[in-house]
Amino acid sequence: MSEQLWCVHIEGLNDFIAVDSEDSARHEAATINAYIDSAGKESRAALMRAIAIEWPFGAPAHEKALDDDWQDLQRMSQRRQAAAAVSRPGGALADITRRVKKLMTLTHADREDDA
């Protein structure tokens, strides 16, 4: 019996993204679907859905696609959005706090220059 090969199928685009395991396929599909859902119903994205399925092609194609598709996954919008959230500790509230502190520092410096 051969090992099962997995992918994410993006219905609507009929695109297959090779991944290394069933768990990875389920995780990536959930991440992609969350991003699609956040785009709203007015978007063309609402016509798409990602599902985890067994790879429908041969093993050599899966092996080659793993390398190519990993790079593509890193460039997809849901990854950039997640990476941006992680790179900003505290999220939006922390961003606002940092900006207010910077503004206060600049305002204080301007007052000292005027004195």
C-alpha cells in the first residue's frame, strides 16, 4: 500500500496545492477559507472554497509540486496577513499606542524647540 499524498483543492479556481500531510492540507484549507470569508460576500472570492483532498495526480508530480507550491503558499494573501499580525506584537491596539507615543514625543520635542 502506498502512502497517501495530500493537497488543498481550491474549488472555483480548480487549483491544487500540494502539501506534506493530511493535517497540513486541513490547516491550509482552513486558513485559506478564513481569508476568503474575510473578503466578504461581494467579492469574487466568495465563489471559491478550499478543501483538503488526496492528491489526484501521480507521486512524481506531487514531489515536484511540493517545492513549487510551498513558495506559492508563502506569497498568498492569507499568509502575508497572518505574518503581519504576528510581526506586530499586540495587534492594532499596540500599533495605536506606539503611534500615540511617537506623536507625543514629537509634540514634546517641538515645544522644547519653541522655548
